[in-house]
Amino acid sequence: MQSKSPCLLTCIVQRGEADKVVKAARKAGAEGATIYYGRGTGVREVLGFRGRFIKPEKEIILIVTKQEQTDAVFDAVVKAAHLDEKGKGFAFLHTLDRAIGFL
């Protein structure tokens, strides 16, 4: 019997926010995360949000979860990063067809 597919949660947040997001994800059941740095571009970089400049430097967090953990980890990430507020970042999920080395 084949197990359910794992998921990849990608979260992009403002620089300096990743550690608290990963801590919340681990508390919700994630086994670990990978953090790397990036630079965002777009309308908000030029115009700002509500009259303030949004820094282009970002932290990108990758978390692979077992399917049964995904909802709890995703909800924890959203809460920790305040992703329900505009301009705080965003997160999305991918279902992975195959993965090895973490389950």
C-alpha cells in the first residue's frame, strides 16, 4: 500500500521573520525547514503599501510535511507570519509526487 503524498510548503516573508515561522512550524509537527534569502520585485516595491516602503529583501522557507501534518503546519505558519495581513508575505503548497530522505 502506497503512503499519501508529502507536501512542500513554501513561505515568503520579510527579512528577519523566518526563525519565528520555522519555530511555529516545528511546534505544529514539521521536522525541519530550509531557509534562504531572496529579493522580491513588483508593484509594492515601487509604490509601497499604505504609504510605506516594503523592503525587497525576503526570506524563503521550504518545509516538507507528511500529508497528515500539512494543515496544522500551514495554519501555524500563517499565524506566526501574520499572513492574513496585507504586505506580510505569502505561502503556498505543492503536492510532491516523489520524495526521499525525510520520511
